[in-house]
Amino acid sequence: MAALDGRFLFHWVRSPEFIADMVRKATGASYPAVSDRIVKASKIPAPALPEQSRIAAILDHADALRTKRRHVLSSLDSLSQSIFHDMFGDPDDATDTISFGQVTALTGGRNLVGDDSAAASDYRVLKISAVTTGEFKPDESKPLPPDYVPPASHLVRPGDLLMSRANTTELVGAVAYVSTTPPNLALPDKVWRFQWKVAAEPVFWHALLSTPAMRQRISRLSSGTGGSMKNVSKAKLETMPVPKIDLKCQRAFADRAAQVTQRRMDVNRARLLDDHLFASLQFRAFRGEL
């Protein structure tokens, strides 16, 4: 048996080539798996040991860059919440409050989906997953029936703040801010749009309703007999107390949050370049081209 560098082997079993080979050889309909015999019989590129060590060091370095970039992104993800806490404190400690129903109304769309997911349709409808991470994901959508044109009031618009009314106990009532969106996305009945009754800064309300205190408050208002899926009603949300913050302060927070968002976009672009570089190095490494 040829000598193998442990880090070289580690990178090989993470490579697309090895994974694709194992997927092809996996058996089992509901839970595909490969046996120890199949893994042990798989072929491994085996250049001389010093060359393996050199390749592993290059891939280690490239992977470390990706890891550092992900750590920066993780820190930036929590920075807006830290800024919010510094400016406004814990919502549970607020003494000047207003009911949620005095701030906004909630409106949704229709539960209407095309029969054929592959059929051509000019319009698509959001899935709940488009908002539950707290980040708007327009790709999380399904085609509407080809002959259906949603009313303009159901279409998602830039600047919208959206909320899911149904999900698990932890995710029900999750909110996402729409900075950009395709023009053909419609709301379902399980995703609400905020219709402001007072002057409001959506970015501020997105941050407020994403705080642990408000998430717990909304979760406690949810109900449902299912073990995993819960619903929250408009009537209950309307009575929920929220901190009363003047518009000037809301906008000051939004300005600071925008700087974090821009920085996050810059870092995420760099992360994508890091991923591309790593994939390229990985591809070349096991073909003797590195």
C-alpha cells in the first residue's frame, strides 16, 4: 500500500470526484449508503508522499481563508443586533410601548400553486422558506398556474417587510426585509406584508422583530395542534406590545445597519471568490496539475 499523508486523504474524501463516486455506488432506496468494502476499494490518487504533503498544505491554506471569511460573515450577521441592543436595549425592558396593531396591518395573498411545477408561468408565489431565515430569498418560490395573473396588491415590492404566519414554534412569525425582488413574485396566504399605519422604517422593525425577546413573544402567541407546525393570528399580534421608538431614531439605526449590510455584501463576494479558488485548486490537485 502506498504511503498516504493524512491531510491529503482528508481533502480527497471531501472532493467532488470521491463524493460523486460514492453516490454512484450507493445502494438503498430510502437511505442510500456505501459499505466499508466499497470505500476501501475506491481508487485514490497517490503521488509521492512529499508531493501529497505539498498539495495538502496548499489546500489547507485555501480552506483556512474560506473559514476566516465565514467567521467574519458570522460576526457581521450578529453586528446589526448588537447595534440595535446598544441603541434601544432589550425590548422586554421598554417602558414606553404601543400595540403592534397600532403600527401596522398585515395582508397576504392566495394559496394558489400550479399543478405542473415544470409548466411555464409568468408569475411565481413565495414559499414560507423565502422569509424564515430572516433573509429574503426570492428563489424560494413555486410557479402559479399559467393562466393566473395575481392582483397588483399581492405582488412583492422592494422595501416590503414580510412575516411568515405559519412554521415551527421557533420560526413562526419570522420577518424578512425585501431590498430587491423580481417583479413577478406574489404573496401566498401564509406570508404577510406589513401595511404601515404610521411612519415607520422597515429595517428598524425587521431588527426589532428579530430580537430574541420579540421572537419569544411571537412564539408564545402561536398555537396549533401539530407537533411541528404552528400558526400565529393577526388578532393576537395586534394586541402584542412593542417598544415605541420615534422615526428619527429608527432611521438612525437603519443608516448604521446599511453600513453593516454593505460590508457583509463585500465580504460575501470575497467568500464566493474564495470558494471558487478552492474548487479550482481541488480540481487541479488530484489531476497532478497543481
